Amino acid sequence: MAGGAGQSGTELLAFAQFLDSSPQPLVYGYGRRSLHELRAREFGRLEGTVYLDHAGATLFPQSQLTSFTKDLMENVYGNPHSQNSSSKLTHDTVEQVRYRILAHFHTSPEDYTVIFTAGSTAALKLVAEAFPWVPPGPESSGSHFCYLTDSHTSVVGMREVVAAMNITSIPVRPEDMWLAEEQDATAASDPDGQPLHLFCYPAQSNFSGTRYPLSWIEEVKSGRMCPMGGPGKWFVLLDAAAYVGTSPLDLSVHRADFVPLSFYKIFGFPTGLGALLVNSRSAPLLRKTYFGGGTAAAYLAEEDFYIPRESVAERFEDGTISFLDVIALKHGFDVLERLTGGMENIRQHTFTLAQYTYTALSTLRYPNGAPVVQIYSDSEFSSPEVQGPVISFNVLDDNGNIIGYSQVDKMASLHNIHVRTGCFCNTGACQRHLGISDEMVKKHLQAGHVCGDDVDLIDGQPTGSVRISFGYMSTLEDAQAFLRFIIATRLRPSHGQPLPLVTPGEAGALPAESEAQKAVPATRARRSPSLQEDASPDSRVWDNSPTTVDAVSLRPPLLETTRTQQTPSEKAAGIPDGGLGSHIVTNLFLYPIKSCAAFEVTGWPLGNQGLLYDRSWMVVNHNGVCLSQKQEPRLCLIQPFIDLQRRIMVIKAQGMEPIAVPLEENSKPAQICQSKVCADRVNTYDCGEKISSWLSKFFGRPYRLIRQSSDFQRNARKKRGKDQSARTTATLSLVNEAQYLLINRSSVLELQQQLSTRDENGKEELFPVNNLISRFRANIITNGTRAFEEEKWDEISVGSLHFQVLGPCHRCQMICIDQQTGQRNRNVFQKLSERGERKVNFGLYLMHTSLDLSSPCYLSVGSQIPKLKSWQASSHVSKLLNISKPHLKNH
């Protein structure tokens, strides 16, 4: 944990004060090159966004793409394996890029060869397959593959390749290497002996940003420092992928045998292109088995005869390389040099930002003196030689308990701050820094946690952390916006006052006088008549009269006539059993278009996927990717109405003429397109150019409306509450997780109390209940039970209908979006996250247990809910259930 004398309160460390107190000179920016002008000119798309995941992928500048596109438009580049003039141009340009790469790393073609690969991972696999391993025999223990435990997954994965060759893999801890540095080298191995061994380590940890000594390369190769004892000659693979994005690497000094890297870490573009830099002394040892197009000098099809090309690069680059992407690298080098003046400037600039942020974070304290964050680092951020511009940490509460990284990530998203969470494909470093044993990793897997999910806490222990990282275009404003976010969410003012804003104009939220606010209508929809519980279909138990509404709002209000009267006892904590009234359904909603506005009804038929037409359509972007309010908050301003009599869906929005979409699929064969909803593949069809033009005009970008195909069945398998072995299959529409979502009005009222604020006169101001209810986008709203009593339910009946409780709805930051305006209020997510084992759950997922729909089934407002059956599972099993599958919001 970072130390230092902490300070409580919301004061942000002044940058000038930080610079003055630094024992070493620090550099911010690029001299006369204005960083703010650079950001505005090259990265205008970042306006209002704080991007802090440069270790994951840095961002490309606009001029790089402009220059590259101009090059492609003015030249003809053919396949470099041909002999025509366009192919010759490609070949010569690619060779020039090879020289440029070597010059960037201060070496030459005489000393290193550039082999283009699909990325650093492909480069690592190439070494694992081609290294001259010697299996153990009667007179030799054989080769050994050693790797630092603080290595990327792709390095550790090499052991599976070498295991197939009967080669032993040995993990080496950083502590062991540091200890070996201090020991006498008299017992060193013979650097010219046999067999041959390979040691892999990262120049920079992608978990913590620790920079390991480049001097290890020569120490290991010379035999003065060995990862393990025994005879043999050591070769060194330096994983430079994370390092070279923000630091120069001089291969004329640090002569590693193999250096894998990915170019998007340096330039942001192109992706899917990397290289393996091979030391010329080591290249002849590599053994090639497979040969592909362009790698053979000669071969016979009917005889086992093959002669590889003499050039190392040509021998190992199977098939046609991604030559246009290689040409793009030339423009990347040009622009990077022009914007920054070189990698040393980038190293100094990014380290200054990281050291400032580290210093500010490590001094933050709660009023009781407890630290706000726990930082995972092997350095004190003393210099860029030992630390990269990466900070890995977890947020703590004032009792020292870790707050899950998933919750921090969601809160950061509300402030439009982009971070990375988890273990970052580095399990070894994650275990070491977080104190996770091998047994715990296996236990977490048994509990349902896998790499990359959002299960952040198990039994109160973290499964990963939060990582921020800086790039060459990062600014002081980025660092301070992040620090203000931590201060605002952890050291916020008491008494329920609103949180301070992180940035003057947050991206994603609409400005105060936005078109979305102007779209809020002055009139409201007419009230719907209340209905009897046992009304028949002939008496129109559903409200299908949107076309008769005189003035339709963009999001119809929750109708007062369809809810039970609130009593003062409902608002109080600890309501007595007799003060809740009848347990009934007070509101019904369906959401015909996923993530668009609700359509409120007083009664509605059930289909085999949930409420009829609930989330049957969705809006996608030009790439066919499903959109939600997290990416496009204004979706809530699109108001669909289902008219069952006319068999159409009428879609309305402020400033737009209403448009109708048929409920029935067109009799003409529709082109089936595939999309994804929560990793599930779904078959859909496009609803046509007319509605696409309508949506595109409203949003100002090309969007389309698609509908789930009627002959496609999407199944969801869920575990039952009591019997863990029993499974029931439910068919789903375009919902995220389950057929139905239910919330309890009493729970909403309790949350309302937590969100209350006081005006300047001390008068309590309550968050509107109806506004809160609309944010949770539930299908069924009930009343008549204690707050959060629904969390104990196992099953529920509504009138004559029976539903199985599948589990809680794990909430995302969409609940912060006001469904009438599209604006965000971060307090809702913040308050909800403060209750209940740090999981932001609210509402229950339900599945209709009767799959026989031969006779009509209907849900209606006012339906009675009999006494409910509660969960019988132990709290321990409940926890396992909660993490066995992530619960998502039915957007």
C-alpha cells in the first residue's frame, strides 16, 4: 500500500506544489508544442472523455489516418509476392518500414531481423514453436523454459507448446530474480554450454507498471545470473509490448534474443499487427516446421522436398503479410515524432502524470485517517526507470474494506472516465499483489468467476483491481478529473448533498438547455381506467388506445390511478405488518424497442417470451451493434406505442412525425441478419429504410431498427432457487437476461429516502418516486410488502399466473439516466451501491413457469399477489448463486 502522510477532505493536490516538492526535475508536455492544441487538433473525439486505458490500447491521432488514407488514394499497392510494378512498390515500402522499425529501437538489419506477426501473442507463439528445445535424455536434463510470474497470459501460455515437446517449464518470482542480482556470480552457468534454455520476462508489468531491469538481459545471457541452476546456455525473450508504448528501447545496449511487440500499443493504429525482433546471433537456431506461401525457395508436391528461403523474415512470414497495415506504420512513426519529438519525451511526460496521480491518490484519507485506495506497486514511483505510467489499485471504504472493481468501473463510466478492471491478463501479478493463493483461484472458478467477468468480490476478497494508464496525449486535466472522481465518490459531502461535478461539461450527459430537455412535453397522457383483476379479453383488459390520446408525452408518466394510495407508514422505516395494505400489482410496463421508452398498460397478454412484444425490436448502429442507453442516452426519448387493434407499433419523438411499424412480419422474404445480445447470437431482420431514415434523422447518425425473427428461439437456462440441480428452459426476446423484471414500490420508497437532499433552508427535498421507478425499467411493479422483502422470494403468483424467481437484477449505470430527459444523475447508482454486500442489485428476474400458452394468459393492474414462498437456500449458497452468472439489466 502506498504510504505517506494523508490528508482528509476534498482538497486536490496542486500540480505546481507537486512539481516544486519533487526531488528530481519533472517534465510535462512537449516543449513548445502545445499539448492542448495537440488534443484539440488530433484527438477532438476525446472532448469530455477521460481515457485512461492506454496500457490496453493507446489512441491514434487524426493526422495519422489522414496521411495514411492519402497515401492509399495516391498509390497502387499490390501483393508483394508478385513481380509487377505495384507489387515492387509494396515490397520496397515494406522493407523501408522494417528499417524504420529497427532505427526506432536503435539497431540495424545487421543485428536484428523484423518478422511481422499478427501481434505480440503470435510472436510469442512463434518463439515457443521454433526455439531449439532439447528434451531430457540419459545424459542431459534437457532444456528449460523459465518465465517471470509477473508475465502476460500469452507468455505463460507458451508452456503448453513446450510441454508437448517434453520440455520443463519453471515459473520464477520477481523476488527470486532480485535476490539473484545480489548474489555472487561465481557459481554461474557456462554461457556456451548445452542444452539451450529460454528465460522470458516483461520489460514492464502490464499489471502494476513495474519496469524490470533491462540489465537482466546481459546478466542472464552471460551466465552471471541464472533463473535456475544447472548447465546450459541461456537465451532471453524480452516482452516489450507494454514497455515500448511510452518508453524508448535501445537494442544496441540491451541485446535481447527475441523481442515481441504490438504496434497498436505505440500508435493506436493499425491493430492486429505486431512483430518479433530476432537477434541475428539467435536467428540461425530457430527451427521451422510448417511452410506457407512465400516462405519456400523450392518444394515438391509429390516428394518430401522443401528448401526454405534464406531470409529469416521471409522464412517465418507465412503467407502474404498485412502489407497495407505495415505501410500505415510509416505514417505512425512520422506523426509520433512530429507531435512529441520522440519516445524519451513521451517517457518523461507520461511518468510525470503517473507520479502526480500516485502521489495524490496515496495521500487521500477518510476523516478517520483510513486510506481511500490501496495501490499495488513494487516502486514508490521514484523514476521512469523503475515505473511505467500505470497505477493499479483498489478503492477502500472508511473501514478498510475493498469496494469491488466492477462498482468502481460503473461509477467511473458515469463520469465518462474509461479505466481497465480485473487482472489484465496477468494472473501471476494479480495473485502476488492481492494475496490470492492458487487454491483461492480454483475456488473462485468453482464459484463461477472467470477471467474478464465482473465478479469482483468473493467472500469479501477482491478478484482483481482497477488500472489507470497514461499515454502520450494524456493531460493534467485527465489526471485531475480522475482524482476529482475519487474524491467526489469517496470523500463526498455528508447530509445527502449532491456530489460535485468532475468536469465542467461531462460527455454523455446532455447539456442543460439540450434538445432532449426541450423535448419534455407540457401535456401528459390521459389517465387509463382501472381494471378488475378477472376482466376478460373481450372487455379489453389491456390498454391499446395510444392513437386516441390527445397529447402524448415522450415517456408517459406513471399513472396515479393505477397505483395504491401511499400512506405515511409506507415511507417510514420498519413498517408494521398491518400497515402495508394489499399486496397487488400497481403498474405494468413493456418496452417494445430495447432501451427505448416504456409503454404503460393496465393489462396485457403474455407471449412465450414474456409480455407480448416486450423488447421485440432493437436499435443498432451502422455496424449492426445493439445500442443501449449507456451508449445513446437519447434512446429513452423514443416512445413506442402498440396498437393491437390496428396491428401496428406507432413510434413518436419530439420534432418528428409519428411513424408506424407493422406488428406482423412482412409476407415478403426478409433478409435475416445476425446480431448479439449479451453474448447471445440472435437472428433478426431489418425493418426497412423508412424507419431507418427516421431514426437516423432524430439521432443525427446512421441507425437502423431490427426485429427478432419469429422462427428463431433464444433459450436461457437458469438454476432454480431451491434445487440447484434442476434446470428450466425459458425462451427470451431481446432482453438481456430474463422474461420479466419485478420491483417492489416499498423498496423504491426506501431508496427515495436515501436520495433525499435539503435545500438552502434545510427543507427536505425528495427524489420523485415515479422518476425512480422509471429508471429501473421493470415490467411489474408491486406494492404491499416491506422494502427489499422481495430479495427473499423464491416464487410468486399474480392472480392465477405463477412465476419462478431466477435471482436479483444486477444493476448497471443505466439507472442513472433520467428516462424523461436522457440526463444522468450519479447519486442513484451511488446510493444503491452502498447497501447489501456491495452488489448493486435491485429487482427480481422472473420466469413464467407455465409453458402452455394454448389458452390466453393476461397480467393486469390490481391483480392480487398471494402469500409468497421465500428462499430456503443458505446465505452461503445465495452468495454462490449471485456470482454464478452475472445479472444484467433488461434494457
